[in-house]
Amino acid sequence: MKPVFFSRRHARTLSVQLNTSKCKACWKCIEACPSQVIGKIDLPWHKHALLINPDFCCGCLNCIKTCLYGAYSKNDKSGQDAVRPKGKSVLLFFINNLLLLSGAITIISGLVLQFGFHIQAARQNHDAGFRDADYEQVRGFDQMPDVWGINYSGWSAIHKVLVVCFFLLMIFHIYKHLKWYQGIISRNLMGKNVQVMILSAIFLFTSLTGIVPWLIDLLGSTSIYRFVFVEIHDKLALLLVIFLILHVVKRKNWFDAAYSKIK
């Protein structure tokens, strides 16, 4: 008889399914899982792996590759047996897709600001012989040619709105995965999740270096430090784009499974 806390939900995620009768309780799958999805029932008379956080499964399929006993397999069942996102899973699905959409548009608007205005203005000011301290007063972004029919102020406003949306969605995403972060730290598994931890750190510093120039601007200051923070923000944002792309690519299987089963 199965424990009362065991259910179909604890045997499947969107990407994999677990046959507990084949599990030999070697626990190698727990070590291989980067998302803290797999736990265990470790009673003297009852031992096997358990999917304790199925919503966090990223679809890496490490459990399938690691298990020597064939306890894990791809979840490709359809119809009544299919696992469909419900409740928390649906929320995570839409939050993740909103993150992708807002992140993509934020990246585009940020690249337009950087390459269409910031870099061009820096070249013009350098050629004109302006000192760095005069940079904020003389760059005159709104006098520069529009990009796709929108001037600097318009792109800046679009970028700020999108950044706020992306920031709030990202904070919510991190909050929903707080248990995962706690598990990574408590079990000393940061080495296996370097990419995600670096992404989290870059996101934090990118946000801070983006907020500081806004505060300086709201105070009516023309300090050179505003430009310094903007430049740091621009460079960190490029790194953030790279790690975001890697993060999404690594979870491609999760998105594929979610799309196919939410239809």
C-alpha cells in the first residue's frame, strides 16, 4: 500500500515519469537533478525516489540518463493519463512566458538605446573634444536621428516601463523558486547550478545599476556618476542577455512539454 502522501503528481512532471517499482533507492537521481525536483521515501521497509517538486522540473532528463534501473522515462502519454499544468503549474507557465516576452522586448529596447543613441553620442562627443564631465550636458540625445520613428525619450520611456514589468515578474519568479534556492544553499549544491546563480547575481546588479541613474535623474542632478552607472548597466545587461538565453535554452524541454500539454 502506498503512503497517503504519494499521488500521481509525485510520480510525474511535464517531462518525465517515475516508476517507483523499478527504483532501487540508490539516490543517484537526486544528486543528478539540478532543480531539486527529486526527494526520497527512506523508511526501513519502504524506500524509493519521489518527485517532491514536480513544478520545478526543467526537463533536462538527467534522471533518465543517470538511473541504471530504468525507473525514469519520458512523459509522453496522452489523453487521460497525461499530466497537464494545473494551479501552480499554470501560473508558472504563464509567468515564464510573460518573462520571455517582456525580456525579449526589454532587450530590444535596451540595444536600441545603447547602439542607436549611447554609442553614437559617445563618438560624436569624443570627436568634438568634450570632456567627460560635460558629457551629460552636451549629448543631446533627442536631437539625434530617430530609430524606427521613435526618438530617445520615447525609447527611454518604453525601456523603463518594460524594465519595471520584467523586474516585477523576475522577482515573482524568484519568489516562487525560493524553496529551490534554499535547497541549493542548504545542500551545498551551488557548484552544480553555477549558471543559475551567476544569472541571479547579474540580474541583481543589473537592476541596481539601472535604478541608481533613475534616482539621480529624478533628483535633477547632472552628475557624471549617472553616466558611469548607465555605462555599467549597459555592459551588465549584455551579460544578462547571454545568461538569460542560456537559461531558456537549458529549459527548452520544459517549455516544449508545457506547450504540448496545455493545449
